[in-house]
Amino acid sequence: MHILLLGGTAEARRLAETLHAQATVRVTTSLAGRVAAPRLPPGEVRIGGFGGAEGLARWLRAHRVDAVIDATHPFADTISSNAARAAAAAHVPLLALRRPGWAPVEGDDWHPVDTLPEAADTARRLGRRIFLTTGRMGLASFAHVTDAWFLLRSVDPPEPPFPPHLEVLLDRGPFTLEAERDLLRRHAIDVLVTKDSGSTATAPKLEAAREAGVPVVIVRRPPVPEGVAVVGTVGEAVEWAGALEARGSGRP
């Protein structure tokens, strides 16, 4: 069975490792190519876009893909939408693997918003030393904020436009609680801005913010495309693939 795995997350790598170890499964992992030096999973890997939903549908047919698993970042809504349209057009089963989102606990000061521009306005209202963990691709949404200082943590350097008062910290998780405490203290951070990625690798920043009394502006996730089956763990995705294989795959 040939599975196209839309990857780029830690869960996608673990899923690729598990599926690749099965002799009856062929896995091709697709990466967007936005990270300069991605951690490559086992199995076949392709990097770059497909040319929208129509291009992806053609690729699925040409490579006789039996199933698609969308294990991209919860905020990669463009590829997720394209995957849903392409899978429907090619009559290929599709599963979305989404890690559970974060939930506030006692002591959290969270300010949920729906978009990055809303996050920029809310953060500006709450403080002047803002820690951005929303990724380099959305930095343009904060470029108009000229009276605040920003610390951006990113895997790769950002490209303009960006705020005039910006310091960039190039780093890759996982991050420890002690390191996050030190970062907030050392940079006198008074606002944290993040997306609800749900990753345990980056969750310590939320605990550090809670301890320090730092408000958190958190961007809500976009919805999974309508009609797409969703699971929350790698194990559930493996079970889905196994059930599909046992039925002789979903291809007509």
C-alpha cells in the first residue's frame, strides 16, 4: 500500500518511522520546503509544492497512492484544504492527524484571537516587550507595530517586512521549562504570542508565562476541512492505515 504522508511535524516523523518499518507499506513523505535543513524521515521524501489541489490530485493518480495522511502543522490550512479537494477528486481516502490543542489551567491569563493581525493588536494593548513564537512566515502581521520591542524565535531567519524593533533568536525545540523561565526573565518579556500548536516540545513557554504572570495571546486553530476524518495520535493513524490495508486499500 502506497501512503502519501504530508509531513513537517514530529508526529509525521514518528508515523513515517512506524509505517516504513512495515514491509507491506510504502511511505512517501512530502515536505513543504520552508525549513532550510529539515529533519528527514525514513522512506521516500519529496520537497516542494504540488501545484495546488489539481496538481496534487494528478500526483496521487500518477503515483498510484492508496491513502493520504495529512500530518502537517495545525495551522497549515492551505495544504490541508488542497489535500481534501485532491483526495476527493482522486477517490483516495484521507485522514488528518492533529495533536490535541492546549487548554488553559488555573493561573493562565490567555487572550484567544482568530488571526495574526488580531494577535498583533491585542499584544500591543497588553505590553511593550513581546515574545513571538508564531513563526517567521506570519511576521508581516506585526510590521506596523512601531512602539513595541519584539523577540522572535524561529528555526530560520525571517524576511521583511517585520517590526522595526526586532531581535531574532534562531532555535529549534524542544525547549525546557528552566530555559523558558530564563528567556522571559532575561528579556523582560511582558507578553507572549503563540499559536495553539498543541506541541509538548514548545508547551513549557506556557508554564513559564503562567509562573511569571505574563499574558498569552493565543491564536486559535483553523478548522479541519469538512468531512475529513481526524485522529489525535500516531497510534490511531497507524490503526487507520492498517484497517485500510486489511480492506485491500480504498482505491476503486
